[in-house]
Amino acid sequence: MALAVSLALPLLASQSVQAYDKYYYCNTGSVTSGTCWSSSAYGFAYTPVPTSGDTAYYGYSSGSWQTATLGTADSAYSSEIWLGYSGSGTFIQTGGSNSITYNLNLGHKAGSAGSYDMQAGTRTTAREYIGIDGSGLFTQSGGTHTVSNQLHISNRTGAGTYNLSGGTLASDTEVIGYITGMGTFKQTGGIHTVSSSLTIANSSANQSSYTLSGTGSLSAASENIGASGTFTQTGGTNAVTGALTLAQSGSSNGTYDLKGGTLTVGTIGYSSGTGAFNIDGGALNVTGSTINVNYFRVGNAAYTNGSFTLASGKTLAANNEVIGNAGTGTFTQNGGTHSSSTLTLGANGGSTGTFNLNGGTLSVSSIANGAGTGVFNLNGGTLTLAGVSMNVDTFNLGHAAGSNGSFVLAASRTLTAANVAVGVSGIGNFTQSGGTHTLSNALTLGASSGSSGTYTLNGGTLSALYIANGAGTGTLNINGGTLSVFGGNGTIDVDTLVVGASAAGTHTQTGGSLTAAHETIGASAAGTFTQSGGGHTVISTLTLGADSGSTGTYNLNGGNLGVGAIGNGAGTGTFNLNSGSLTLNGASIDVDTFNLGMSANANSGFTLVTGKTLAANNETIGGSGYGTFTQNGGVHTVANALTLGSNAGSFSTFNLNGGNLSVGSIVNGTGSGTLNLNGGTLNLTGSTIDVDNFRIGQAVGSNGSFTLASGKNLTAAYETIGNAGTGTGTGTGSFTQAGGTHTVTYKLTVGTSGQMNLSGGNMTAGNVTSAGALNLSGGTLTGDISTSGNMNVSNTVTHTGNLTQTAGVTTVNGSLNTGTLTLQGGVLKGSGSINGTVLNSAGTLSAGNSPGRLTINGDYTQSAAATFDAEVGGLIAGSQHDVL
């Protein structure tokens, strides 16, 4: 603008009344009328009409008022024209030609007023100053207006206005508001061409303006909006070949408001002031590559609807950016480079701001949501949060069909939103490696049919009211960090949930509801899921330890878990049921480790029913707490060890009521372990059963059986077969030992409905109490026996210990090697032999089997209360009468 200073001000300062000065005195008349001109500024002195070397004054004196007209067939010439030198001067051109060699000046001195009304014709001048220190008004509705050098609207302290509604205006350089005066340019039509630069508000504190509307057309090599200047475009076209510059100095704050029409620019920039570009409508086309402004706003004013698209190869840089300030704003980035310090969406109440990132790179220090509605759609490209925070109403990844949007929330960053959708109609991938992500409403994965949304939590904190799966495919990967849904009481509904997808991850459910079609705990890394409350449903398979080297652990500490199946992959899978309820809706559980009651104070139970399958390498019932496993049916396989009561203080019970249980071994830890066989089949594929309590036929109405084969070992502290005691069990039990080693540390009890069959192997018991049936046909038995039921001895049986009979019938048809047999009640009979001492204190000895021979290879003592019952039917011993 140094050019404007050197040309305009010196010329104005040198103007004075000269010999060629001519003054127009008619209030109204034709400029070509000789009777209207005087050579004197202070009195009428006729002079010819001005020529090209003359200076013409209209309204020279203060208080004067003159109006001159130029008609269609007329021509006017002058060196310089002053309209309103000290008074008021008006020039109306309805046609013809008006040629001015140097300057056209409107409103020279303070208080003066000059106006030019151009309706048709042509007008040429070198320079024009509309409103110097007075007021100037140029109205053009037609014709051709050419300024070969500079056009100033408000040149110094005056107010200048140019209204262009038709015709053409062409100038080299234009300044609207040169120093401190107010310059106004209003264009509603016509063609306005500036071959060099157009400046609005040249100096500081100037508030000049340009308004473009209707069908107006403006073109300039460059445009500058400085000081407090504004350019408002509601229509028409504005074409800037080079740069549109907003704010030229540190104190300036130029503003361009695009509300309608079309603006085409090479570049948009600002120097060091505060420049603002607002889009409330219309179309902005950047033919160059750069937009660089302080403020960039789309949808700035209330009730407006603005949009802007940033294409590939373009660059936009803004210190502050607002999409939807008071109106509705939409920013679509299909490519290019975009940087902003602060990006605000929906700044004020009632506003709506939407940002669509489809391509290119967007780098912002922060994204903020105001009092309005803010939506961020990431369909492609790269979003970099250079600062710390993003706050929007809605954040969408993969919003458009066919799009693929991804975003990484890094450490120390914050994203706050009402709703976040990952995969709306396209593909969305959200990776949180740190920071804080807070949703006041929903996180939706795979919103629409055909879409796919994946959220990967690697670190930081994710908090949402609920997580929902739409009609598409949704995957939630938890590799680290903390997930909280409605404080632990919200709802998660996804297609796929993975904990430990690529790094060690944990998830805790304390309440609420979680539903997944597929779920993996430990995909390629370590994963741990702990449920202490709420409802959890896996429609298909819950997989623990999917890939080789991975580990998956599920801790059910409370709440309800319903699964289609639980599967083990190539890694290591552990299921710990400490409390709560596990429901197998499908057919199978297949894990490395299945545990009940692992944690201290845990109290858990699980029931396996008909048609279901459970397979585990290792199984623990009662790790440090209470565990009860009830098998009513189905197939249950433990490849290695089934451990009961693993740690001190734990209590465990396994109830086999039906189905098939196949185990490598059953072992007891330092806690309390009880094995109840009430039905079904127990198959010991290994060699050992070691429990605290072993019960067969314990439950009411049950019928349990077990066979101990050669090479097998059974150890129990206490053992009950067919317990018929008061208040506990009334079932039927059968234990058959065909071989192996059977040890009962303390007491073996055979109830009234129980049966113990010993045909081989070794059996040792602290003592044996039987009210049921003891069938001894082989093997060895060590320990005292007390029987009140039926005892049958066949073949050769070696018993180390004493035998006491209080009731019932003992039949010895084989060879019984024993210590002392005391008969306190009941009947002792048979045709075999007893190798030991027999004391009959109150029982009945009935030799033979009606009749027969019973041999006692030892002492026999009979008390007075005892009975010897002999059958005599003839003289032949053993066949016709009993023999002892």
C-alpha cells in the first residue's frame, strides 16, 4: 500500500484554485450548458464549459449545493473534478462520455458531500477519491467506469460509499478505507474488475467493508482485508487470482464472511494480525494450494448453513477453527494438509458442526465441543491430536459407505464425546494406546449392515455408558488399560470381544450386562477376564488361550455367565469358577484348566447335565475356597488330575450322579475333598484316587458303583458305601475291588444299602463298619471289621485284624484267614474254614449250609448267652447233620 500513499496524498495536498479552475453554479442543469459555469469561485463570471485541461468544481463553497447532469449524446472533459469541495455537489450521468485526465474527488473537506450517479455511458479517470475528509457517494447502475490508476473509497477521514448494481467498473488499485475514514462498497450486480490489488481497511482501526450480493461479479489480482475490515459475500462471484490476505498487521483483524455465491481464490492467508474466514453458505474454491488464517469458521452466523471441502494438494492452517459457530457448518476434508490449534464443533447453543475427514492429514492441538452439537466423522486420512484434548458430541470412524477410518488415542490425550461409533457404514478402527476416553452415552461398533468396527484398548482408560453392536460387525479388543461401562453397571453388546489380542490385557465386569457372539480371552497374548457381578452372555464360543504361547484366564467370582461353548485354543486356557452361575447353553467346555472355588472365601458350584461335554487337562474343585461340582449327565474328561481341596482351608465336593467321568487321577490337596458317586460311570484312566472322603450312593435315591482294577490306587481318609445313616444319604452304593491298592486311613462305612465286593488286590482300613453287604472273594484286607449286615466269604481271603459281628449273617464258604472273630450277635454259618480264634459271646453259630461242615482252625469259645445251632437229619456228618 506504499503505492497508494505516494500517489494520492501529495496530489491532494497540491491542489488549489488555478487559472483553469471552473465552478458549476446551477442548482440543476446540464454539465454541457455554458450558462452554468463561472471562472470565479466567489461570484458569477461566465466561462466556457470545462475542457480536458480544466478543473471543475461542483459545490465549491460551504453551504452550496449543485447538481449537474450528463445526457446520452453529451461528452464532458476535464483535468480534475471536485464534487463537494466545501459544499455539496452531485453529478448524474444518464449516458454520454465523461473523461477526466487526472482525479475525480467526492467530498473534499469536512462537512462537504459529493455524489456521482452513473446510470449509463462511459467514464474514465486516472484516480478517484470518494470521501476525502467529507462524505462521498458513487452510485453505478449501468455504463462503463474505468479508473486507470487508483480508486480510494474514504481516502482520509471522510466516509465514502460505492454502490454498484449494474454496468462495469475497472480499476488498477482499490483501497476501501485508506486512513481512518469509513469506506463502504456495496455490490449487488454489475462487473467489478481490479487488475492489481483490492484493499479493505488499509490502516489500523479502520472498519471499512465490502458487500457482494445478487448477481455481482468481482475479480482482482489480490485482495487484502486489514484493520477491522470486513468482506461479506451473500451472492455473486468473487475471483481472486492470487492471494486473499486477512489481517496485514499485528493489530488488524480482517474478516471475510462467505454467506452465498462463489469465491474463487488462489490462496488465503494472513500476516500477523487476527484474520477470520467465515463460511455461512456459498462455495469456496481455492485454485492455489494454501489457506492460512487466524480464524476459519464454517456456519458462523445464526440460521446459516455453511460448508467447505478441502481437496488433495491443498493446505489449510488456522490458529482457531470453528465449524458451526452459531449456525450449521460442515467441513469435508478429502485430502490435503490441515492444521489448527483449536477446532471447535458446535460452538454456541443451537449450532451444529460436522467435520468429515475422508483423506489427507488433520493435525489439531485440540478438538472442542461448544454448547451446540458437534460431530466428527473419520472416514479416511490421518487425524493427529497434537495437543491433549478432543471434546465432541459425536465421533464417528468409517462413517460413509466404502470408507476406512482409523484413529489412535495416545498417552496423555483426552477424548470426550456423547457418542462414538466405530464403523457406521464403512470400516472403522479405533486404537487407544493411552489417555482418557470418556463417553456420556454409547460406543457403537459396526452400526449399519455391512459395516465393521474394531476398538482396540491397549492402554489408558475407556469409560462409556454402554457399548453396543449395530447391524454390522463389532469387535472389542482389550490388550491393556481400563474399561469401565457405566461404573461397571452398563451394557456391552458386541460381535467379538477379545481380551489380550496382541498384548497382555485384563477386563473386570462388576455388574451390568455383556453380550458377545464370540469371545476370546488371550488371543495372541495373555488375557484375563474377571467377573464379579452382572450378566455375561457368549452366544457362540468363549475361547481361552487361542494362539500358541497365549494364556487365557476367566475368573467367575459372581454374576451369571452363559456360554454356547468354552473352548481352548493352541495356548493355555484356565477357567476359575469362584462364585456366581455358569450356564452352558451349547454342548461343550474344552479348556486346559477348569477350577471351582479357587479364591479364598469363594463358594462356587457347577452342574454338568445330559448332552453336555466338559474336557480339561487339569481340574481343581476347591482351590482356596468352597467348590462343588455336580455331574448329572454328559461326558466329563480330565486328562490329568482332578484335584479336590487344593489348599489348606478349602472344601470341595464332586457329585457324580450320572453321565461319564473319565479322569487321569483324583487327588486331594491340603484342604478337604469329597467324592460322591451316586450314579453314572467313573473311569480312572490313570492310577490314583486320593481324597478325604469317598462316598458311593450318598444322595437320596441314588445308585452308585465303582470298580477298582489292578494297577489302580484308591486312598481316602473316610469312605462310605451306600450310606443309610440318619439325615445324610439313603442311596445305594456298590464298591468292587478286583485288584489294585485300596487304603482308607480312618474308617470305611458300608451302609444298609451298600455293598463292598473284594475279589482281589489289597485293602487297608483303619476300621471297617458294615451294615450292608461285605462280599469277600479274594485279595487281602487289613483292619478291624465290625459288621451288622451280611458278610460273605468265598475262595481264600486274608484278613489282618479282628472281626466283630453284632448282627446280620456271616457266611464263610471259603477260607477266611483272620485274627479273632467275635460273635456278639447275628448268625455265623457256612461250610468253609476260619483260620483264627472264634469267640461266640451272644450270637448263633450254625455250621454248614443246612446241613454242612464249618471248620475253625483255632480256638472256639462259647459263652452262656451264645447259641450253637446244629441241624441233625441223619448219621452222616456234613450231609445229614452239621459239623463244627
